[in-house]
Amino acid sequence: MQWFEEWFDTPYYHILYSNRDYQEAENFLNLLTGFLKLEKNSTIIDLACGKGRHSVYLNKLGYNVLGLDLSEQSISYDKQFENDALKFRVHDMRNRIETEPVDAVFNLFTSFGYFETEEEDKSVFRSVSDALKNEGYFVLDFLNAEYVKSVITPKATVEKENITFNIKKHIEGEYILKEIDFEDQGKQFHFFERVKLTSPERILKFADEFGFELIQRWGDYQLNDFDEKSSQRCINLFRKR
Ligand SMILES: C[S@@+](CC[C@H](N)C(=O)[O-])C[C@H]1O[C@@H](n2cnc3c(N)ncnc32)[C@H](O)[C@@H]1O
């Protein structure tokens, strides 16, 4: 089993990240949807939707939303939010999405770069392109590799729900590795996250190969311009040609 199939499906992943910023996510979506000016009945796929924070809010804004994630635990949690215009499904982003062509696909909060091979990375672009209408939008909200390399904190301790998570980060080849060690009920656990530090140029190369044009690149959730040295994020807005 790959690390991302296991770790994201454990309760510990959700405990460690229980302070996810819903307000920041909503402000970002207000700005993003304001920029895109999608019609209210448009359909958006939230690819790797996790616990549904973006899907639920996009639906509140009036869009039809399909949230997809590999984690069965997350999707069964998300099902409580379903309505006629909001659906959730277990889906591996490397595979073709069974859908009518949609207006936009959002992949948010570093939900890319988990795979070993370039073929797998490309399969995400292929499946997004196949799911979109012509001129549909693809938003890939990824980390800024240069920035991440420059600010890496090798060690940290996080206390959550009486669990002490010991976190170590280091760069290994083209990946950033985050090792997570903790004890719960007398048992030791070890997990890790491994994200390929895909450069903006490489992202652009994949996008170009699958028929996308880069419309805009922002450097943070306030939609400030991207700067490779100082931006925390690399938020790419592509349009299918
Ligand atoms: C960093 S979380 C982001 C979740 C969500 N977008 C958010 O901002 O709250 C990454 C998500 O990607 C999902 N994921 C990992 N590998 C996946 C895959 N191959 N296909 C679909 N989802 C995947 C995980 O289960 C997890 O929910």
C-alpha cells in the first residue's frame, strides 16, 4: 500500500490537521470564483476533496459540486453534506473520472505530487482534461517548491487530543519528506508524507502536454502575484484549449 492510501485514511491524519483553516478556504474561494465568473449552475469537481471543506462551501455559493477523494473514511464523512447539487465519491485521481463534461476542476491544498512516476503525475492532468468541457478551468493549488526548500523546519512537536506528534522534515532527492511519529494507547506509530517538489516549469510542461493554457499564477490565497522566491503557494489557473 502507498503512503497516501494509508495515512490520509487514518483518524490520526485528521487529528493532526484538525485546525484546518475553514475561513481562509472560504475567503480564497470567494476570490477565485469571483475571478472565474462561472455561471451559478456550473459544475465543479473538487479533486481530492478530503473532508469536503471546499466542496461544501462551493455548493453554498450555488455551484453543482462533485467531491472526489481516495479516502473511504473521508468520503463516508462527507456523505452527510450531500444534496441534489452536492455529491461525493471515492475516486483515485490517477484514473478517468466518470462524468458529464464539467466547467471546472479544482485540486486544492497540495493534493498533488504524491506519486512515484511521472506517468502517474501526468495521469492526473489527463483525467482532469478528459473531465472538462472545452475552455473549462483547472485550478492546481500546489506548494511553491523553492519557498518550501528555503523555510524547511527540520523538527517540530504538535500536541493534539492528548497525542504528541513528533515531526521531522527533510529533502530526499526531489521529494520533501515529513515523518510523523507518535504514541497512542501504548502503541507506537510511524507515518510519513512525501511530496514531489514539482517546479512551476514542470507543472507547466505537464499542463501544456494535456492541452492546457496557463491563464494566471497566484502566490497565496489572497491571490497576490506569484514570486518563485517568496510565495508560499503556486496556484495555477489553467484553461483547456
Ligand atoms: C492535503 S489533503 C487536502 C484535502 C482537501 N483538498 C482540503 O484542502 O482540505 C490531500 C487529500 O488528497 C487525497 N488523496 C491522496 N491521494 C489521492 C488519490 N490518488 N486520488 C484522490 N485523492 C487522493 C487524500 O485522501 C487527502 O484527502
